[in-house]
Amino acid sequence: MNDRESLLSLNDKITAAVTLLKAGKNVAFPTETVYGLGADISNVSAINRIYEIKGRPLNHPLIVHFAEANLLEYWATEIPDSAWLLAEYFWPGPLTLILPRSSHVPLNVTGGQNTVGLRIPDHPIALALLRALGANKALAAPSANRFGRLSPTSANHVYEEFGNEVSMILDGGPCNVGLESTIISFYNSAAILLRPGGIPVESLEDILKQKIELKGNPNTTLRAPGGLSSHYAPVTALEVWPTESIPKRAQQLNKNGLRTALIAWSGSDHLSQVTNENTHLFLMPADPIGYGHQLYATLRQLDQEDFFCMLVEAPPLDPAWLAISDRLQRASYKTSIHL
């Protein structure tokens, strides 16, 4: 953000952002989950520019962000009652619904699929921006980072990723949730979890009064954001280990003189005992909400501190930690260190 932008009032910034979006530019904006990189959904070239800036495969769909739940029928068709029910309870909020797309959603938003991901973000700046765009308008927006890398949870993270490649970055402070939205597919009507996220699956099941199927079902061939095996990854190698296995792995790395970041949540004494000049302990919150809020910012910080690798204590098996486990699994997928 340049000096002139920093002096503008919020209303002026929203007006400037809308002007840029209508001119086919890309604007980064805050949500409660992570920062998004937005394009006017009606501007094909601006949408294509998102793929170019991020280095994102063209068949990897974007999420459509809009401001009012009563517009769901404008963007989607064949909406089951259960989808309406979740929208009523959790929008605005970190929930993305996958539904058959309407003709108002271009195929370059959906990665060529006939389904679309839709959500209403729970952030005052995002909502103000979406409302200022005008009637029947929306933003196609993935996370504002290079494809496959850590999602941004502050305006500074976005600038670190893209610099001046993005026309404007609206600064809304740190994201309240810090993890991407939960994605539920209602394609063919059944509720299927495609990505765990900011809303626990149990909360959704409580409202629906039914179980939500997990991805792996034959009906879940849909491509969804964040669905690749390797995703949300720092540049530094990341390994996830059970609590009892971390000391041995840390000692192995220490014997080779390798500088290691040990990311733990349990506060276990035997983890603190392996810290030394090469092994540095970073204690995370012991609850999934606090942990998720800090995860990406912590990994970004450690990525800049010249560690050979990050050792992460595996989270609990409790369902409340499902989104954390998912992100760590994907972040560590390509890591292969043999010592």
C-alpha cells in the first residue's frame, strides 16, 4: 500500500478498489479466513490474470464471494433445502457451498466444471466491498498467495507474495479465523465434506441433523480449492511427527548440526528437553481455534529464519482438530529428508 492509500478513509479505499475492479484490475481484500485475491466475476481477463499471478492451474476452481444470501439463486441452481439451511445459520462465515452453477458464473471461474463454490465472507471490509460493487455482482477470489504456498493472514503477507503485481491491497488487519473455509458439496444433493476448515463438521451436522460424508465417496470427483495432496506449504521442509517420536527425530537432526524449528502444542516436558542451539521450540496454542489462528503466520515467520526444517508435533485426533491436521498433512506432503 502506498502513502496515498494509507491516508484515504475506508470509504475512499472501498471506492478506489471498486473502480479498479470495474476496470479489470485485481484487488486483494481481507476475509475472516485468509486474504483473497479478487476479480470482478464478469471480467474474464481479470479472472485469467488471477491464474497468471498465482501460477494457478486453469482447471483449479475459484470461490465466488458475494454479499447477500438471497442472491444464492442468482449464482447457483438446484439448491437443496439442506444447503439453504446451512447458509441461513453460517453465512456470513467460513463456509463454502458447492452447487450446480448458474449461467451467470463463467467456466473460467469453475475450472471448467458445472459446479461453483459460493460463500459470504464474515468481514466488514469484504462485505462493504462486495456491496459497493453493485447489484448481482461478485468477486471470484482464491487466497492471495502463490499457488500451493502458505495462505496470507495479513496485508503484509500479501505484499510479501506479490509486491506491486496486485493493483491494491485492502488492509483489514489479521484474519480472525486464519484457516480457509470449510467446503461442503451439495452436487447430487448429498452433503459431502471436500475440505475441513473454519467451521467444524460437527457444527454443520448439528444443524442438518445428519452425518456429512467425507471425501473419498465415489460421488466426490469434483475439484475443489485446496484439494491437492501438496498445498499450504512453506518453502522450508516440514515434517509432522507423533509427540513420542519427535525427540528422537530432533536429536538425529541435531547430530548433523542442522538448525531445526520444533513446533509443539502440548507443552510436553520431553519436547522442551531436546531444545538446544540447533533445535528451537515454538509453542502453539493447545486449542484448535487458537492454533489455527496462528498457524500460517507462524510458518511464514519460521520460513524467514533459515531453518533446515520444521518438526511439527502431530495434533490430537479429536475431530475439532481435523482442519489443522489436513493443512499440516498437505504442507508436509512433498517433504522427503533422509538422514
